Amino acid sequence: MNALLGAFHPYFIIIAIGLTIMASYTALDMFTLIRTSDQNKRLLFLGGTFSMGIGIWVMNFMGLISADTNRFASYHIPLTILSIFIGVAFTGMAFLPFYGKVIRFYHLLGGSLFLTFAVIAIQVIGLYAMNLNVTYNIPLFTFSGLLIAGSFLFSLWILFSSKSYNQSHQVWLKPISAIIMSAAIAEGHFLLKRATVTTSELLQESNTESPFFIYLVLFISVLIIGGLIVSSTLISKQLAATDTNLKDIKAALDASTIVAITDPSGIIVYVNDKFEEISKYKQEEIIGMNHRILNSGYHSKEFFKNLWTTIQSGKIWRGEIRNKAKDGSFYWVDTTIVPFLNKKGKPIQYIAIRSDISDRKRAEEHLKETIKDNIDIKFALDQSSIVAFTDARGKITSVNDKFCEISKYSREEILGRDHNILNSNYHSKDFFKNLWKTIGEGNVWKGEIRNKAKDGTYYWVDTTIVPFLNEQGRPYQYLAIRNDITERKKTEEVLHRQDKLAAVGQLAAGVAHEIRNPLTSMKGYTEFLQLDEKDPERQEFLNIILDEIERVNTIVEDFMVLAKPKAVELEEKNVVPVIQTVVSLLEFEARKKNVRLSFDCTHEIIQIECDENRLKQVFLNFIKNGIEAMPNGGDLHVKTFIQDNNVQISIQDSGVGIPKEKLKKLGEPFFTTKKNGNGLGLMVSFKIIESHNGKVFVESEPNKGTTFNILLPAKIA
């Protein structure tokens, strides 16, 4: 007989359904938290599983007791405990797929089937725990199972897979889903009870109900469910608060930094929106890949090897990395990689937190380029110009190597001094007064200055002085950029000398033409008178007149050379015998003046292109000058040698020498160091050497002698 189809206590059923609804809501609350929580997923899963399993058991247990309270005394406790564990196990298997982030329809279907198995298992074991013999109405039993599974599937679908599910709809979707699920559990209890036929194996001793045991069971059940619900609620609130904090931290990180999580092998398992934004890769393109996809080729293998060695040892790595985005552009990130370790101290995953520093790196690069440009400009200035900085009072604060080189002062000697140390006294006080007035008003001054080096030599500099102004428009320092124009000044001096020569030439052209004709007549008449003159004294006077006429004629000849130089006809000659001839001609004159004349040449043949007669004129002039420079006798050495494809002829005397101030004027017209000279001889000699594409260098020191160095192009075989 089916004793369970008789009367039952409705209060028990109402309480059982209420407890089931609360347990279902608590379980679903925990399972939904799993989807949004990054921490405590395991704790939430266990709490939700136990809550749902106990809820299913409570509905079945109290439903059976409410139908026959006398059976409680014979209830089989171990089977009851077994039913609880089996129900919890099936519930855990039902919600295991919900542990992941993505839920598919087959997850929902599997979950609904496992929940149905939990209801059936608890129902069947509960009947056997009451020592009842059970037979089943298979069609009804099957129909009941499908209906229960469908109800569970609908409940899970609206909560976990419906398009309406979001954070705002969670508030009312969870209660509805809990009610539907509780209804499925209650429905399962009653339908399965109707699909079974039970008979008792025990004699019914009494129909007397035992209220104490009934209410004791009820109290314990309520206490268990209430405690579970309260604890679950507290856990949920605590976890929700924790998750809120984590979400806030995550939101702050996502808004400000680039976040990526990789597994122990370096495979990317998570990236945030900032990562996608800066790398130009979509999440589905980057998940499952490693960071080599971003390798820009900028860093060495040792760089990444050191990185991996650091984080695999459980240490935090910090550094700057240049990555390559999907579109080929490069970007820099300031990176911190934190390893998460298991109990054995081995990394289980890595989280990389990056900040975009591309703008800073570009600024640094621009700054480096600017500094490099400044260094290059400074280098160029240092190589080409003489640079000096002074303070507002004119004290030198910095000089470059070229300044020290041309001034002959070391930095230690020049720093802290003013430019008066270089004053050559060439310029007037008004000159420097105007200079200081210009730069003191903040204007740039440009001009040419002659300075005096430490060794007493003079040099010219083309100078630009730039004042640096403060906020009040007043100079706080000056930059003087100078260029050595000493050679240019010398060239200008040569040009000035050439201008003089041109003027002399014009004068000579007129004077020589007017003088030569009378000189010819005077010489002719004098020679005519000499033929008939018998008086020795008068004959001597006529000789003197002829000598003077010849002297004047020589001067006129020199004038004519200046006025209209003869066209040089160069022929290839051996210069050695030419010099030897001149030396031989002057040996007698040298001995008369107690001068030892010597000639030294290491080569027998030195071929040059020259006008032999005009070169003889130069050699005669220079050797005679050397002899005349030694009135008390001395040594005169003529040396000839080859140097750098040139023949150098040195005529060195040990005479009185020439002062420096006069040495610069040699070759100027009408300038001479001799008492009876006119200065035209040296000038003509210099011009002859120039017409042979040669140069003359004069070295002299007072009381030690003078050396004339003639440099002519040689024809090297």
C-alpha cells in the first residue's frame, strides 16, 4: 500500500519550499559571483554547490516526513547522509562548467541534467532510507525527469545565457531563476513520488505522531539552512566588497596602464583594452600568442634572456621596452613584470603592467639630437674659430683650444683675466670704448683686432662679439667668436706693396724714358772727350763721370723692369752650374773683404725651368748683399738641396742681421738696409723669382746673420 499518498502536513511543505527558495537564491548568487570575480572562485563554487545540494535534500526530506511523520523514528541516518553527499556531488558537476568565463548552451544542458540526477538520487535514496520497498511507473518517471530537466534548463538559461542578463538586470533575474529552480525541485519531489509505489517492511506500531521529533527535525533543518544562508550571504557580501575593490583597482589599472597576463611559458592569456589600443591587435589576435609578436628587433637577445632569468627566479623585473605595433609603428613602454608563485615558489603566471612612455622617449631623443647638434656646432666652432666667453664685467670664463693655441696662453693663465692681456697697443682707446658701448647696449659688435700673443708675436682676428641678455635686457655674458686673419692681413700687405710697385712702375715708365736719352748723349760726349784728353787728372774726372752715368743707367734699367717687365722665356736648365758660375765670379770680391764664400750641393744635376740670365742677376744680388752685410769679414754659405719636389737655394751670411720691424719691409720700393742702396735691387729680385713660380723666405736675427731662402719648382726625373 502506498502509505505516502495519504494526508500530509502542509506547513512542512510550505517551510520546505521556502527553505529551498532561499538555498537556491544563495547558490545562484554565489555562482553568478564566480563569473565576475577574479579571486576566491573556488570558495564561491564550494559554497554555491553545498547550498544548492542542501536545498534539494531539504525539499525531499521534509516532503517525505510531512507525509508520514511516524516513519522518522525508523529513518536510516547513514543513507540520509549519503543522499546529501550524492546530491552535492551532482550539483557540483552541474555547475562546474560555470567556473569559466564563457558559457555555452551545452553547458546549460549538462548542468540541467546533473541537477535532475541530484533530485532523483536524493528522492530514491530518501525512500530507501525510510525502509520502504519501491517500484516505479517508468513512463511517468521518465516524463517527470524530462520535465524537471526542462525546468532547470530554463532557469539556468534566463540567468546565465539570456541577452537580458547584465549587471542591472541581475537584481530581478536571480530571484526569478531561484523561484523557477525551487519550483523544479518541488515539482520533482511530487512527480517522482507519484511515479513510485512504496510498501512498508515494518509493522505500524502506532499512528501516534511524535511532535517533539518532528519539530526537532524542523528546527534543525531551519537552523542548518538559515546558518548556511546567513554564512553564504556574509561570504557573498564580503566577496562582493572584495571584488568591488578589485574591480576598482582593475578599472584604475585599465584606465591608466597596459595590462597583460601570461602563463608560465609566456603565452598571453589576458590583455586589457589599453593593450589592444596601443598594440593595434585585437584580443582574439593576441590571446594564445607570446610577446615575440611585439618584438621590434631593438633589444638584444641578452636583454630578454636577463628578463626571463629574473622573473623565472621569482623576482620582479622593471625596465623600458620598445615594441612594434600591428601597423608597424614603434612605441615605448615602461614595464613592470610581477611573477605569481605557487607554494613551491615557482611562477604560475606573470602579470605585466606597462605605461606608455613613447612621448617621453621621443622628447629624450629630440633632446639627444639637440644636444648632439649643439655638440656638433661647438665642435665645428672649436675646429674653425677662436671662442671665448666672458662675464658681464669682461672677465674670461671659458676659452677653447684654438684660443690657447693662437694666444700661446694656457687656460689656467687666461681664465679670470680680461682681454687686456692680449692688447697689442695697436688700437686706440676710442676703438675699445666704442666696442664696449656697442655690446653693453645689447648689440652685436663686429670688427678686426690685432692681438699680442704670450711670446710677443702679433696676430689679427676677425671678431664677432654677441651679448647674452637676461630678462631685464641686460648682458650677463658675452660670446666672442674670432677667426685668424693674420695671413689675410699679410696678403693685404702684399697687395698694398704691389700697389706701390704699380705706382713706381708708372713713375718709372715716364722717368726712364725721359732720362735714358740725355744719359746716352752725356755718355757719348764724355767718351768723345776722353779720346782727346791727355791730362791724367782730367782723365780721372771723365772716368768718374762715366761711372756715375753707368750707375744712373743701372737705376734707369731697374726702373724699366718695374715699368714693363720683360717676358720671361723659361728653358730647362741645370741650376747647379748657374750657381757655381755666380759664386766663382764673386769669390775674388769676397776674399778682398775677408769673407769665406763656400758652395755646397749634394746633387750634380738639378733641372729647373728658368731664364738663366735673370736668375744669375738674383743670385749675384743676394750674394753681394751677403758680402756687404759683413764689413768685418765672415762666412757666407751657399747651399742647394731638393725638398718636396722643389729646389731650395739658401744664401746664409754671418753679418749684422736685420731687425724684425725692417724684415717685413724687404722688397718694398726705395726701402733698403744699406747706406747707399735704393731698395730696387731686392724688389726686382723678388719679382724675378715670382715670375719663375718660386718664393723667397728671409730669416734674420740681429748680430747673428741673415738667410735668403729661394724655393723653385724642380724637374724630378
